Amino acid sequence: MAFAVIAAGGSSDRLGGALLKFEADLLGKPLIRYSLDALEESSSVQGIVLVVPAGSVDAWDAESLRSAGVSKALATVAGGATRQESVLRGLQAIEGEKGVVVVHDAARPMVTAAMVDAACEIPAGLSGVITAVSVTDTVKEVAAGLVVSTLDRAHLVSVQTPQAFYIQELVAAHRDAARAFYAGTDDASLIERVGGRVGVIEGSLENIKVTYQSDLHVAATILAGRGL
């Protein structure tokens, strides 16, 4: 069985105006509710830690989540100044546990229970797995407005969440990065930094990251197609 840490971003993670991204309305529900429901439905996840901006902890406390149908809610904790710091704070709520932890960004509401369950099946010899999709666009390296090189997209993927790792390994990688003042691009990069091996499993083109207001319209269309 596994635990899950879902990071809802910091107080500056907004979709225009004062609206926090994780609370944005998506077909009548807060954006984060879709990720919570997927984790709730997962047969692998036994407990969920939600990380939200400090000012939102009381509104999203674990008891309220359980009353609202998220029975696996264990704790709601205040995030830090960065996503990396926020994930570490979430991990601290379960660091005494053994097994696997799934890390997911609330900005990806299209995640499914099947994606989560697939990520939790970490092959022998690996420290974790990431979900990713193949890069279909041509990718070029540029500098000072000029093309330096064209990268071989056959060896490139676009990384998503959920990502899953062994709890103790991820906690250790986060603490080592914090001591070194190292900022990674995702949790897998912290594992890679300390020599861990990370596998890749197939993600989904539907598993979009909501960054702009227009992304909500795309997400709504996908959800409507799922009959949700």
C-alpha cells in the first residue's frame, strides 16, 4: 500500500486576481477535488496528505475532507515558499511510515486512479517511477535568440505527475537537497541527484497541467467527455 502527498501550490499560485489555482471552479467543483477523488478511488493509496498555502489549512483540514467523502485524508499541512519545500513538509507527516509515496500536483486534475495505481508498482531495482508522454514537437536549444542545436526528440519525454518513490528514499533525497540548497525541477530530479534510478511509465495526453485560465476550458471539455 502507498501514501499520497498532493501539493496545491503556494499562496502566489493563482489563476488571475485573488483566486488560488487549487480552488478554481471546474464544472462546479474545486480543481483540487478531482485529484483528491482519484487518490480516494485508488486501490493502492491508503492515506492522503494535502499541502496547501498556510492561510487555507483550516478550510481544507483533514476532518472536513473526511466529512466531504475523502475518507483517506490523513492531514492537511501548510506548504512552504517553493513546491519542493511544500512536498517535504507533506512528507514529514508520513516519514515514519514504510512503503511507497505518490506525489501529485493539484494542478493536474485529470489524473485517474489507474494512473496512480500504475505509478505505485515500482519495479525491482528502482527508487521510483515517473509518468511521462513522448515529445511530439521539435525541440531546439537556443541562446541569445539563436538556435544552438536541435534535440533528438526520440530520447525526450514530457514529465507529469503522479510520481511514486519509496518514502524513506524520497525523504532522504529531499533533506539532502535542502542541506545543499539544491532546487530540483521535480521530485525525481532529487532522487537522481543522489544516485537513485527512476523508471518511466506511460502518462496521458489528457493529464494536462492547469497553468492558465484557458486550461480550465480544456479540462472541462475532457471531463465532459468522460461523463463527469
